[in-house]
Amino acid sequence: MLPFPQKIAFLLFATATLTLGLWGFYRIYLRIRRGTADPEPRFNHLPRRFIYALITTLTQQRTFKKRPTIGLFHSFIFYGFVFYGLVNLVDAAEGFLPISSGQISFSFSPPALNQAFLYTLITVLTTYSFLADVLSFLVLLGVVALVIRRFALPSRADFRFNLRTLLHKDVQQEKITRDSLIVSAFILFHVGSRAIGAGARIAAEGPSYHEPFATLLSNLFTPANAEAFRIFGYWGALGSVLAFLAYFPYTKHIHIFMAPAKYFVEREPASGVLPPVALNLEADSEAEEANAKTIGAAKLEDLAWPRLLDAYACIQCNRCQDVCPATATGKSLSPAALEINKRMELNDLAAAQSPFSFTAAPFEKDAPSPHPLLKFALTPEAAWACTTCGACMEVCPTQNEQMLDIIDIRRNQVMIEGEFPSQLQSAFRGMERAQNPWGINHEQRLAWADGLNVKTTDENPNPDVLYWVGCAASYDPQAQKTARAFVELLTHAEVNFAVLGKKECCTGDSARRAGNEYLYRQLADKNVSTLNTVHPKLIVASCPHCMNSIGHEYKQIGGDYKVLHHTEYLETLVANKQLTPTPSQATITYHDPCYLGRHNSVYEAPRNLLNILSNNTPELPRNKENSFCCGAGGAQFWKEEEEGNERISDNRFREAQQTLAPSAGEKVLAVGCPFCKSMLGSTPSKADSEDIVIKDVAELLLEGVRRSKGLTAASQKSELSTPISQPAPEPAVATLTVTPSLGAEILPVELPQTAAPSAERKKWQPKSATANRPVENPNDPIPSVSQSPATQATSLSPVTETTQPTPTPERKKWQPKTTPTSPEQRTTPAPAATIEHLAAAPEPTPTPTSTPNPFPTPTPPERKKWQPKSAAPVPAPQTPSRSPEESAAPADPAPARKKWIPKKPS
């Protein structure tokens, strides 16, 4: 027990530090509340939320993800920290009361009635002493292990950032390292002092068999010096923890309280569902301008308050960076740096007032923050490098929402600032005017089904299954194979199905992920209106992006439907014996699409089908919830990747190469998404692996069903590769939609018997300078050649002419706000993906035609330096040469881009 003067000193010191600590916590609350109101419920189902937060915190289950060994050491510290709350209270009580938790003895024989209670008390105190002793040792072990890992192993990549990544000035000044050293030193001193005190007590009072580590340590002391070391241990342990209370709210270790709070307010929707945005689609441009500040996030206070809580819940472990496809391929994006930069900026804003002044900082009093997010949190290039794969949110131990920060930043950039990669312009205009990002005439939406018995809902108004085809399967020749295979399987299974046909339009997934919420709502509202009229019993989609939008996000605007992925529905058909496939000898590995697996937790259905189709189905090393993105999500399909070391699709395809390399015979990379199929099929590494075939699960299942019916392999290949013939009334399949400028009207021009060409995807060379390549003269005729079978397999219809692949233009270094925008613009609405993401066919030998084609395929545009805000007025491009009877006046020059205002729905 402490002498009276020491008791007074202890109480005064504890009061001061507790007051400073509580004031620090209150100031954190003031900063978090500066965030905007969250559109999603965070405090409903309170009992369920409390139980989830408690279980997740106590089991440390999310900490063990990806790094089980490190998670084990972290759990030592966590459990020790929790138990030490009780230990410190007991130790403090021992200083004021004549008790000792280490030694218990009785000088009298208690009555029989009280004897059971006393022995129970002895058992409790003995257990307490044993746990305090063991956890003290485990805490010291855990801290030493993590300190060695962080500071003695500098080669660890997870503590480094890409040189392109924007880092807050406090990070550059090594404040993270300083903070880690301070906290590690505190834990070692605090727990070590308590262990010394316990050892000195045992040296003075005798051995304690339920405190093995303290007993071992007691051999260092003698009865003469034991009392001095016991006093040192008492004040060292309790004095250090009291002093740390004032500093604790400003350290990264505040996450020990903020992480459980984040668990309590977790998002209920799946990670693939974006929060809704309040939009007035009927407002005119002036009213929209007045309400513009509410859209997206430009500054810290524009983020929803749970995402300011993220900054304090972040444990700075960099797990999100480890799994980010942009970071892995050398892009400037780091989701870890995003959260750390937010924390550092919030701390800087708090530093405007001293914690000893007991006065809130200006930001805490509702003053605006001085810096935009794109100045300290991440760069514009990093914001556009995100594929929205959700890997960061999946792996985060504290369930932070890094991806949603980026989406809000994109919303502000697109809808308020009018700043976005120029290549997205084609996709936006295509979705607005042609209702698909390819910009191909909407009248051709059902052309993929030519030759098949496919009925629309007008012809079959009460189908059991409504097949949502999607834009990719409607216009991409490779994705059309999936749609045709799925329809054949439905026909084999005698399923009553129908499609919407021309009533179907783009779901708006790409527009929403690109930040264009206005365009998304236009498309989504139209689809919801159509679907609510049709009243589908079940919707089956072959595109996970469509499935995610219709099944989850349309609920936000009044569309509640049952939606399945086509692999899920095919699995039920096989289970019900409606389809009976025969396995093959092929080796099949499966790539999990992000929007099917991670965002919607569909993992087993495609695997169950593949296990039926082959006895050799090795898994990719990164699979299921740990799958690696193909690089198409987040509207990346419609633009070039940001500067980095390699393409994301290349990184993923090499993994498939290594997995399939030991196998002999046919090698298949199976997919369940049309965008994954296109990206992985056109990546540069694919050119070095012609033995690997990329197919959708539906195509493989159709082959198995045909094998069961005795069809030969040759007939299977012939049927799958047969190009779609055109009906006599409409010989044209593809329609080029010319977008002369931002303000010009689109002039659809039908080309007789001409299919949309698939150009070869060239090897991507970051930073390297390539020789200037000549630009094709748009007035030169397209040479006509005879197609090879491989070319015919990717065509929309049998044609007799094609073009030579256009060389990939030089990749320019991204330099915002420096150079005026080049006047070169795309003369066809097809974005980069149309030309570069489709599977390439062998290059044919050109032969001149007798009649020049007046509408040549334009050269893919060179990726120019993206110039937000400072772009000079862009002159209108030259329209393609026309025949005399189709001449048209050129468009007026387009003004400098300010804010993108789509046409209002009629």
C-alpha cells in the first residue's frame, strides 16, 4: 500500500491525464461528425450489430486474414491489452487498500458456511494471477516480434509505397515510424515494469507457483533490494499508462477502440453495392449547379462520417495495398496511403489548437478544410486507376471502405468538375444516345441471336426465365458466343425463356463506377420501368456486372427482382438432370470475376459445373475471395490503364500460365464474365500462350452436352464458330456512330455487310519511347481480304473484308494541367475496349478491292496527357469522307469542357 503523500500524487496525476485523454477522444468525435450524413442505415438492428462487433473483436478473426502468423502476435498484444485493463485497476487498488493479489493466506479457520466462498475466491484470484503472468509474457513476445518485423526487416514490401503514390507530408517525415517506436517503447516499459514488480514481490514474499514467469524473474532480486524494485515496478507500470492516456488519442493505436466501433456501424449491403446519391433528374442546369456541392467528395468533410471513422480505425497494416491490382502493377493508387493520408490530414487540422488549451480547432467547429482530397489523399491518376474490385474492403481487418472514397471522388470530378479521362467520353455518349457503351446502333441489340429460336417478351409475355443479355453479349463477338451457348443450353433443357430484345438497355454499371451517377440513373430508371412492366419471375444474367446492378442496386430506385448468374442457373439445370454433360480430358482452371465472387459471393456454382466437365481442375493461387482482378472493372474497360509497370490483365494471365503449365493436352482458362474473357483474351501475354483457350463456363457446358449427344469435336467447333448470318431485310450488322464533337449530333450510317473489326492488341510498353507511327489517311480505302476461320469466329456476320490491325500508339506520360488537349478525337464512338480488348485474329494478307469503301475504320486515338480544368478548346475532328449522296456539313468546334450535362430523358 502506498504512503499517504504518494496516494495524493497518484490521484492528481491520474485526474490530469484522464482529463486530457477524454478531451482528446471528444475532439476525435468532433472531427468524425464533420462528415456528411450517410445515406445507408448504420444504427438499425442494434442487438445484431452489438453481437457482431463483440464477436469479431474478441475472436480477432479479421486480423488473421492473409497473415495468420502476424495475426497471432497481434492477438497476444490485443488480449493482453484487454486483460491489462483489469490488471491496472487491481494494481491501483493495491496501492490504496491492504490487499495483495499475489499472496493469499488465512490465519483463522472460517466457518463451514463461508469456507466454500473463500476457496472460490482463492481460485479466482489464483486464475487472475496466472493469466496476468502469462499474458505479460505473451505481450512482450508479441511486441518484440512485431518490432523486429517492422524495423529489423526493411525489405518487407508491405511497409513501402510506390514511388508514384502521393504521401502526406507527415508520412514523408516518418511520423508513422516515430509513432510506432513511441507506442512500442511504452508497451515494453509498461508491461516490463509490471513484470519486474511482480518478480520483486515474489523475491520478498516467497515463490508463487501460479506465476511461473514472475517466479523465474524473481531470481534476479534479493530480499534486500526487492522492495525498491517493487516500488519501481508499481510506479513504472501505472505511471506510464497514466501518462500514455493523454497521448493515446493521437496515435495510430487508437484503432483498438475505433475498430470495434467500425464493426458496430458496418455496411449491410454487399461490397459491390454503391451508396445511393440524391439526384433531381428533372432539375435544369441552373438548379443543378446550385445543388452541385452535394454530389461526391471534394474535401474531407464531403465524405460520409463512417469514412472519416475509417481513418482512425485503420491499423496501417497495408493489407489493402498488398491485394490492390493497381498497386501490384505499379500504378500510383494505394488504398492504404489513402486512409493514412486522411488520418494525417485530420491530425494536422486538430493541431491548430493545443490539446492543453481545451479549445476545439476551427475544423472541429465546422470551418471548411483548407485542402481538397486530390491534393493530399491521392492523385487524380490514382483515383482513375481503381478497378472497384473490392479486394481492399474484403481484406481490411477493420472493414474500412476505401473503394467508396474513390467512387465519391470520381462523382465529384465527373459531375461537378467535368474532369475525367477523355476516353470515357465515348462510353458516356454511347450509353446516353445508343444505350450501350459501344455506341452501336440500338436497333442491332438482338442481332446476336440470329439463327436461334429466341423470343422476346412481346412474343412470350410469361416466361419462366428472363435472360438479361447485356451490352457485351449484344455487341462483343466474343461475348456473343457465351450468349448463344447459354440460349442453346436453355433450349436443350426445354426452359421457357425470353429476352427483352430492343427494350433492354445498358444497366449503367460502367457509368456509375466512373462517377457519372446522373447517366446511371437515366439508364437504371428506364430499365426498372421496363422490368416492372414485364414482371419477371426470375432474371438470369451472363454478366456479373449486370447481375449486381439489377439484383442489388436497382433496389435503391424501386426495382426488386430475383437475379441469378447464368452459372448458378445452369448448376440447377444439371442437378435436375435437364442437362447431362459428358466430361472431357481438358485441364480447366477458373478465374473468379470480382463482381461475381468477391462482391456477390458466388464461388461454388461455376466450380461445381467445371468439376463435372473435367477431372483436372487446378485452382489459381489467388482464388475465390482472394481472386485477382482482370483489370476491366470500375469502367477501366473503356479507357487505357494509368501508367505503371504492367497491365493488370497481364499479371493475372501469367498466373494462369503458371497454373496450367504442368498440364498436357487441352488447357482452358474458364471465366464467368464477358469483360474478364475479353481482357484476359487480349492481354499481351496471351500471344505467348496460344495453347491456352479462354472460354465461358456456358461454352464449356454446351460442349459437354454435345459430347453426351455424340457430336464430334469438329462439329462442336464448327457450330460454335459459325458466324451469325444476316436476315434478308437487314443485311447490316454493325453500325458506325460518328461522334464529331461534344455538341454535334450522331449520324448513324449503315455499312452493307460489314462487321465490327477486332484489331490486334499490341504489347504494352510503359514509359518506353516508340517510333512515331504514321496515321492512316481516313480517306484511304479499306483493303478487302478473305477471312481466315479464326477471324470469322469473332465476326458478327460472314464478311469478305477486314482491316489490318492498327499499331498501338505510344503511351504518353500522364501530366495534368500542363499541355492543351490535342485536337485529335475519335471518329467512331467505339472506345478503346472495342478496338483493343477484343480477341485478336491472325493478321491476314491484304488485297485491294475493286470498289473503295468510303467509310474506313479509324485509327485508335493516341492516349493524350489528361488535362483537368486547364484544357484548351477542342476543335471538332474531321468527319470521315462520304459519298456524294451522303455528304454532311462538318460540326462546329466544340467548346472547352466544363461540366458534362447529359440529355434529359424524354
